[in-house]
Amino acid sequence: MIVIGIDIGTQGVRNIAVDESGKKICIAHEELQPFTSINRGWKEQNPKDWERAFRICFKKLLEGIKIQGYSLSEVKAISVDGTSGTIIPIDNNNLPLMNAIMYNDSRAGEETEHIKSLTVNFSDKVGYSFNSSFALPKILWIKENLQEVYQNTWKFIHQTDFIVGVMTGIYDITDHSNALKTGFDLVDYKWPDSIIEKLGLDLQKFPRVIRPGDVIANISKNFAQEFGLSCDTTVVAGMTDGCAGQVASGAVQEGTWNSILGTTLVVKGITQNLIKDRCGRIYSHLHPEGYWMPGGASNTGGECLEKVFPAIDYKDWDLKAERYLPTNLIIYPLVKKGERFPFINSEAEGFISGESQSDIELYAGYLEGVSFFERLCYDTLSDLGATVSDKIYVTGGGTKSRIWMKLRASVLNKTLLMPKISDPCMGSAVVAASRTVYKNLLEAAANMVRPGEIIAPDHRFTGVYEEKYNTFKCIMRQKGYID
């Protein structure tokens, strides 16, 4: 039995086929056209380019399945993930009326402030407030600035919904993960009709919402014939790319957390209860099984190495840095102005306390600094009432550095677990199997997410790093960043 996960990312489409045990059969990739930007802050993509890249990529994947000796009749289910906050208006023929307004488009600033003024009580209930990356302000912007487009819109849909429509012919069903940034009320599980009416928006233009993993439909007859698949192949509701990445990591049970360390550090986890943060540092998705999926994204992460140490051989510097650990430095490795998690301060700036003996020691100090910052993120989540287990699932480019992994484990004093396949498309494959092959997402992940490397803390250093971390926090308090 085969399930397929499809990831529609910022730069490309990535598809994976795995069996019910999570064993990779094959993977395929196709690049997308870059964003277009008519005005400053505008980010758009043509949905037809998503379709083009998806069809090419999907065909490559199916060829790979056959090369590996499998029959396409074994493909049981498919699920899609995509960028969160991206929105497309389509007409009653399912045709896009304009380019998609992407997740990182900032044109709807005024509309965001208007929505925030009307949703104070709503924000208290759901635990987050709207910002310009959300889809709802973009819909309001279209209504205010492109009236003909708004009038001709049948549905406002998400990136995942469009690709699901290509496969099934059904474009007006979405999942509650993608619907969050369009304003869907995850607590009462309905569109907030009073808010939508106050904004002068038509509720009929919003899609129907179901849980990730719920069946949407079988693939259409035309799609089955085009690709040689069985008409019994099922398409299920997916997730945002961030949530799919969390599923791929294995962090799907209560108390489990996933650190994604790339250019920035993103932390996502599972809690029994909804965590409400009045400071607006985190917001929570809804787990398909009823748990909550809180997360926060910082402005700090691996970017500091790219900016401070450009064009170095990171593997070589990792080997040299090990002998300097622990360093005499305390570093907050922010390389741009402003922080958003685990605290919000638009004026925050990085700092270095202590003198480095060499560039290598400075490099080692930056590795430590990101690790201290990651610990601060988890301490903040614990303060908000989250349970954090003694194991952290880790993904992202930062996992390529073995010394950094050992360092992070020692600073956190937790065991780090790396999944064998951490791509969001793998998370979508798990979602595809969650109610077609297995009973639920927990069972699917337990059977399909394969463990990779396990990194335990080095107890020779945990005590030293506990002291250094406390010094780090003391300096952060002195600067007014935390209290």
C-alpha cells in the first residue's frame, strides 16, 4: 500500500511516496517560478504555475514508483500541504481571478489594524491576534481595492485547496490548519459570522472546513486517466507546510516539541489545553485529534553564522570550535533589529559579553548563543503552562552540524531526536495515511515516522552550561528583554 505526500513550497513542489511503514519509495521535485512583486511588499505567484510544477513533479513521482517495482493501483491516498496565509479568489468555473497573494505579502496593513480593532474578544478566546501575513486581511484588501475581483469571486481558497481541486475537481473544501489565518474559529469550530459580517464580507465566499486527514473525495476520472491511477485513490484534507513539517518530525503527542533550526528558530509542540499568550508571541493550530499545536517563530537562528562568518567551511570550523567549548563568551546572536519570540521587542539588538581569543572561539560562542536562546524559548513555553518532555524532535539545516547538536542537547539538558525524513511532504504522507490506513494521526506517525540519529546531552558540560545560561538570562533581564 502506498500513500503520497505533496508539499507546495515557496520555491518548488516536492512529492514523496512511502509505504504504510514509512519506508521511502521515491521522491520528486520541481521548481516554481519566483515571486512577482508589482509594488513594494507585494508577493504574488500564479496558481497555474503551481499546477504546472505539480503535474510535472507528480508524473516524475509515479514513474519512480513504477521503477521501484510497485503498481500505481497500490496508491491508496494523497494529501497536500502548502504555505500558510496564501489566498486565491476563484470564480464559479474554479479559475483564479488574479495571482495568489502569498503568505509573506504585507500589502494589507491597514486592513489588519481594522480587523484587530474588531476582534479583541475573539483574540482573547483563540489566543492570537491577526497580522498582515494572515489571509483574512488580504481578502478584505481585495474587497476594498479590487471590487470587480471580489464581486466575481465564488470562493477564497488556499494553496492546498487549489491542488486538491486539480486532483478531484472539488475546490471549496479546506482544512482547519489552513483556515486558521483566514479567521476560522478553532474553539467553536465555525467561521465567525459576526466578524465576517462586520467586515462587510460574504460568508458564502468562504470554503467548508474539515479536519486534516478527513476524506475530501476520490481523484477525478480525468485525473486518474491522465496519470494512470485507480479512480479509488483518495484525496484527504492536508495542513499548512509548518504543521506538516511538525508531523514529519514525529512531534505529534502531548508534551512533544519540534525545534526547526534554519535561518531562524521555530518551535512547535503539542499541548492538551489551548495556551493563550496575551503578548502575542505564539499561536496554536488545532491537532486533528483535538489537542493543540502551539508554536512560535523567532528572528534568531542560523542566520548569524551566514552574516558573521560568510563563506567559511562550516564542517572544518565545527571541528576546530569543539576545543573552545565551553567558551568565555555570552552571546545573544540576533543579527537584525527586533525580536518576536520568546519575547517581542522591536528595538532588541544582539550583544557579545566577553572577549574572544580567536574567530574560531567567536564562532563557538555563536553556536552557544543560539542554544541558550533555544533554551529560553522552551522555558518561556513552560512558563505559559506547556509541558515539555525530556526529548525534543529536531529538524532544519542546523541538524547538519554534529557539534551544534551535541551543544544544544547539553544546554537544553534534553535528548534530541532526528527523524530519518523531515520534509513537510513526509508529514503530508503521514496525514494521508492517518484515516485511510490507520485510525488516527497518532497511530500513523507511530508507525511511519522513522527515527534517525539520537543525541544525548553530555553531562560533563550540563552543569557548566546551566551556569552560563543563567548568566545569559541575567544579561537579557538587564537589557529589559525579559522579566
